[in-house]
Amino acid sequence: MKVLFFTGKGGVGKSTLAAAAAWQLSQKYRVLIVSLDPAHNLGDIFEVSLGDKKTSFSDGLQLKEVDLRKRAKAYLRSEIEALAGTYRYLQVLNLDCCFSVLQYSPGIEEYALLTSIEETLRDENDIDYVIFDTPPTGLTLRFLALPAITLTWIDRLMDIRREILKKRYTIQKIRGPGKEAHTLDYDPESDALLTKLETMRANYQALGRTLRSESCSFVVVFNPDILSRRESERLLDGLHELRFPVRLLIDNKVTPENEQTAAEVEADVGKLAGENVSLERVRLAAGLGGENREKLYYIAEDIASYIEKSP
Ligand SMILES: Nc1ncnc2c1ncn2[C@@H]1O[C@H](COP(=O)(O)OP(=O)(O)OP(=O)(O)O)[C@@H](O)[C@H]1O
Ligand SMILES: [Mg+2]
């Protein structure tokens, strides 16, 4: 299974090109396109109503819009239940109150996005291409940074937990075994919390490996204008820092009038992306998105071949 992320600044054409790519690839392959943008428009592009469950659009193509609110709540609910299970003695902690406050906490949306990517990659076995249409740069970089940030936290938490277990062990030895009302559990191998942290670490490491593997590609979409160039540079810096594989750049909405700027912006963005990254152009298609619009996913350029031949 190949995995593609269409990324870029707001409004550059990520969804349009992701949809065009999905449609074109679906003529030959089994394709699933998933919108991760809280402001979905995949349904508008394909002119169908979509939800959190996959919808079949044609023989080779399935569509899905991740319901971020629902997923954020489910994510939080499961974490709070785990907390309640671990800290049963903490009756004073009003978990329902935690829930209503925490659902607005920064980071929850990003975790929900990450878990929906993880779930999609885990559950889809009979798909050749999974295409993720992402939100604009800021949110995308934040959720992509999460596995690395979380791993740092998990390692630190594991150190703290081991330290606690060691101290418990020492206290128990001083007091002598069997004198407590219940024996303290000091064995790191059988500690439930450490085991849970270990599992979380393994999951995040696996996701990180998948997103950095040969089968994953990041497509950076930009437009021939200065603002778009600046943001593409920020995005490319972020993706490089996080070591995600950028394999294709698409300069979208090129016209005969902006061709000069297009060439300049392409040179700058191309240089920053580095060698071995394909660069392609997509022209501004008349009639797309207008009143009498042609279908938005009917882009004349052969995006599927750009993807197939990118490194
Ligand atoms: N090659 C193109 N030719 C003509 N119109 C285009 C082209 N690409 C995108 N558009 C139009 O540009 C607008 C923005 O496109 P789109 O919604 O795909 O961008 P986006 O990057 O996904 O935006 P957002 O960040 O808001 O999700 C839409 O009206 C779309 O129809
Ligand atoms: Mg979009």
C-alpha cells in the first residue's frame, strides 16, 4: 500500500489535486481518499455527502471525511477511562468535569487526527493508494510532529516510573516483606503502567517508521506567488526537520500571465526541497470551481503519472 499526503498553504489546491490524483489513480488501482481537514470539502468536490465512514464513489475509489469532533471526544473518553482504571483510588478526581474541560484543550484535535491516520493505515489491507488531504500547513505540521514529541514524553515518563518503582522497592525492603496491607508491585517487567507506556511507544515508533518509509510520499502543493512560496519554505523546513519524505512538488494554478513568477517560485521551492524531488505544473483550469463548474476532479494534467514516476 502506498500512502500520499497532499500538503500546502490554505487555498493552494490541496483538496482539488488530491481528488484529481485519487480519481485518476482509481482508473488502475484501488484508492481511498481521506480528508483530514476540519473544514472538509471533499464531499463538495465529488458532489456527494460524506461522513466518518468510507463511501464507495466508483469501482476503484472510496472517500471519507474524518469527523474530528467525534474522534476527539472518543479519544478523550478512552484516555479518561484508562485514567479512571489506573487511578481507581482517586475518587476526588471528577472525571466528567475533566472531560468537559479537556475537550477544548490544545493538542486534542492533533491527537485525534493522528489516531485516525493510524487507524486507516492499520485497517486498510485491500487498498493500493491511501491519499490524505491535509489541513493547511500549521495544523498539519503540528499533528505530524506529535509522534516525535510524544516519544520524548513517553521516554521521560518511563524513566520517572522506573524511579518510582525503585523507590517503592527500597521502602518495601526497609519495612520488610509481608508487613503491608498489600504488597507493593515493584517489578518493572510486570508493572501495568510501564507496559502501557511501552505499548504506546511501540505504536508511535511504528507509525513514525511507516510515515518515513519508501511507501510514503509527501506532496507539497504551492501557487506561483510570493506568499505561497514563503509558506512552502516553512512547510518544507518542517517536513525536513521531522524527516518526512517529500517526493513531489506541484506548482498549481499557473497561467500564461504568471508564468514568469511561476518559474522563479519553482526555482526557490525546488532548491529548498533538494535533489530527487519531482516538480510539476498544473495550469489554472478555466471553469473549475465557477458557477457552471466542470467536475473539480477533472484536471487535465496526468497527476497519477506524476505520482507514479516520482522517486
Ligand atoms: N488547477 C486549478 N484550476 C482552477 N481552479 C483551481 C485549481 N486548483 C484549485 N482550484 C480552485 O481553488 C480553490 C481552492 O482549492 P482547494 O479547496 O483545492 O484548496 P485547498 O488547498 O484544499 O484549500 P484549503 O486549505 O482551504 O483546504 C477552489 O475553488 C478550487 O476549485
Ligand atoms: Mg482543502
